[in-house]
Amino acid sequence: MPAKSRTYQPAKVRAALAGQTEALRAAVRELCAAPDAERLLARPTRLGQWRVRELLAHLAVQLDWVPAHLDDPLEGRPPLDLLRWVARVAEVAPLLDAGAREHAGAEFAGGPAAVAAAFDRAADALLAVLDRPEAADPQRRFEIRLGSMLLADLLVTRLVEAVVHADDLADALGLAAFPHDRQALAAVTRLLADALADQAPGGAVELRVPPYAVVQAVEGPRHTRGTPPNVVETDPLTWIRLATGRADWATAVDDAAVSASGERSDLRGHLPLLG
């Protein structure tokens, strides 16, 4: 049976998104204030042909998406929940790539000070929306290309963008880790764990991502008592990287970043979950 979408507490989501946005803003300001900022903005990322400049432009577009379209009229697109968003978001990857390049060639085309100012505008716009009554309305809907989502769920997708791409930024800059908001990291970890249970339904494997998530997935005999015969355990960032195609399963196992026991515990055929 497919997994059901988890319920996220809207107030905690808004607080986590605000915290992650401020952490990103601080990182961008520090980057743009560095003596070699121009060189840093031109550094390659693990996202194909995107440089850091395109990555920051994409992040700004994603943060500003809700403020820019909050008052758009609804067109009656079909409902879309979080698990369906994870499964389908790769469909719009070419459009997202084009949008990032266009934004990088416009608002993010100037020097480091202009890049920092453009990112500040996107962050300020999102933070202002998070304080509006509409953001707390449990029935408020918001339409994206893939369908109609509850605004509360759409804000969870912004958490995914903010956490995943903050990790991309840290990787591009050679940093050991990004200072993620803890609740933001928790929400993204749980959503991507639930996505595994949704896309590979079953009870043969128990995925553990302490301290945030435990799910059962993969077709086969369901574990009910005692120690599960097939267990995968990893840390939140490694799980997020595996689920989004940033990390290779075999390499993560060889490096002991993933512990996998049992004949059904190899998840490489089910990854990535989100393109």
C-alpha cells in the first residue's frame, strides 16, 4: 500500500523555513564579502553546468516563488500532495534550469554586492509572506506547474529546495557542512524517507535515519517483531544526498556512511527518489 503523506505542523514549517532562509542569507553575504568573491561565484557545482552564480539564482527563484505568485488566481489544477511532488518534480527540471540561467543572467549578473542584494530581496520577500495570515490558513491552496497544493505543503517543498541546495553550496565551496536549521533538516529527511516508502512500497527493509525518521519499504516479507532482517541506517545528510542523486549508494556503503544489512537492503535500484 502506498505511503500516506505525513502531516507537518504549519507553524514549525514556517519557523524552519525562516531559519533556513536566514542561514542561507548569511552564507551568501559571507561569500559575496570575500576578497575572492568573483572567483567563488564562478566555481563549478555538482549540478551539471551550473556555477555557484546559477545555484544562487535558482535558490532565489525558489525562495521568491511563493511571494511572486501568492495572489495568482486558481485555475483548477488537480490536487498534488507532497509525495506526488517528490515523484514528479523531475518533470519540470528543464524549466527550472532555464529559469536559473535566465535569473543568473539578469538579477544575478552583476558583481558580488549585486548578487548579495538580489538574494536579500528574495529572502525578504519570503520572510514577509511567512508572517502573513494566508501562510497560516490550513485551507489556502497554491498552484504550481504540477498541480494544486495546500500552501502549507508548498512551504515544505521550499524547505526541500533550501536544504538540498544549501548542501550543494557547501559542496561547491569546499565546506564540511552547511549550518542547516535543525527543524528544516528534520522535515526534509522525513519527507524523503516517506518517499522511499511510497515509491518502493513494502515491509522488507527498515530504513533508519536517526534521529528523524524510520520507515519500512521494499516488497517482500514484512517485519513485525524483533530485529528486522534487512536494515539500512545512515545520517540525515547522507540520506538526503542519496535520495536526491547527490551521492552514490556503493560509495556511501564503502565509506561506511551507510550501514546495510540483509539480502534485500541494497537500495540502489530505488534511488534517487527526487531528481
